[in-house]
Amino acid sequence: MGETTTDPRWIDEHGNEIDEDHRGLVHDIRTMVNRRRALGIFGGVAATALLAACAPVASSDGGSSGAPNGSGTPGGAPQAEGDGATVEGEVPDETAGPYPADGSNGVNVLDDSGIVRRDIRSSFGSSTTTAEGIPLEIVLTVRDAATGSAIVGAGVYLWHCDRAGNYSLYSDAASDENYLRGVQETDDTGTVRFTSIYPGCYDGRWPHIHFEVYGDVATAVATGPIVKTSQIALPEESSTAVYATGGYENSVSNASRVTLAGDLVFSDDGGIHQIATMTGGLSEGYTAALTIGV
């Protein structure tokens, strides 16, 4: 039998070979890896470092462009503290969505007294309702994408839905609340910490958390220029565990109908720079940590 010279991976649905110019990023990466192996210089370079060289670029519609990756591989594990830590590319710009409460879509909570706080579980002002759910500590570290240096003194505004999938100030069931929203200043390691609850999964979206980065807290509460708008993706394993508990019943069916690879925000690159590193558990609560480059 004669040797087959055409790789079946590069044959289209009509049986015709796809030329190299149209095989895309996967082919380019595989070719690069094979060439480096052949030259004996690939050494210990991790595959993640190679993928980082192909970090997604922000697109005009607020999403990011990049190779599809539905694996959900964490790309935002906390980096070593101190200047010079490596950041695997700039976190993609993402939409703030329809419920930011930053003045861009109706209500503005950023100029309200009480918005600067670490514990965002309760409403402040006329309501003191506390959002119920599995405890979640959110640790976000902001670094310069070019140098890896910690960005000290930045203002970070963070918000997400409650366990029923409602957004305070917008959803009918939470229109009189302003819980699960807050602003913090990055410390000398570029880190902010928010005490919150695990958000639910609402129809059509992968479980996520929104954030905006400002130059400082004063700029944030004055709704000044935004440095970065993006989202944090929550891992499937922890979400599955949380959604099996009381109060998250709607999230079970909603989560069953969405995948990370099919999510309207994370689908373009599988959220490789936005998946939180999760620790903890149901009994003591979870911690979601992410290091972002801006």
C-alpha cells in the first residue's frame, strides 16, 4: 500500500486538502513546536508560554479575538508578589454588560457614599439587605501587562449577580438593592479583596464576575476614565458544587445549557486569561483569585 502524504486533519468537508495559508493558528503553533523540537531548542518551554505569545487582542465589539479553546485551562493563577512578576498577556477587554450601574446605562452607584468597601454582601443606604449564598472571597491582582509590575493605588469596581441571577439596581427582584457592588484600592502588591457570595448562573451566560479598573479610587467614584473593563470566569467544578446547594436551584438548569466554549464573552479564547483559580470549599467558602495584566 502506498504511503499517504495528506494529513487528514487538513482535509475539508469535500475531501480537498487545505493549503497551509488557511490552516489557522493551531497549525501555526503545531508547526512552530515541531520545528523547535527538530532543532533541539524547545527545552523546557511550557505550552502555556507558547500560547501566551498568541494572547488575544481586543476587538472593536468589546470582545477579544483569539483561538477557540473550550478547555477552561486556568490562565490567571496568582503570580509571585513583587515587581517583575510575569503576566501572561493583557486581559481581554470585555463588555460591561447591561447592568454596570456606573452611569453608562442609567443608574450610577459609584458616586454613592458607601460604595468604597471590601464586604459587598449587603446593600448600603436606605436598604441593609444582605445577599445570601455560599461565601466567596474575590482576590484580584492588577499588574502592568508589559512589565509585570504591581499597579499600586488603582481603583477597582467589581459587581456580579446574586444567587438567583438578579443584578441589584436593575432586576425587578433587586431593584431596591445595591448589594454585590463595591470599589477597592489596590495595595502595594496590586491586590484588592472583596468579600461576597458565589454568584448564580442565569440563562445564556457562563458564571462570571464583572470588574472595571480605574487610575485610582477618586477617579472611580467620580466615574472618570476606565483603564480596563473585563470579566472573571468561574471554574465549572466549584460552580457545580455550589449550584447543588439550596438557593441556587435555577442555576442548575441554566448552567446545563451553557459551556465556556459557547459563552458569548469567553468563547473566543476559552477565557484563558480570565478563569479564576479557586480554593476552599462549601463548608468554609471559596476564594477566587485572578491576576490580570492591563
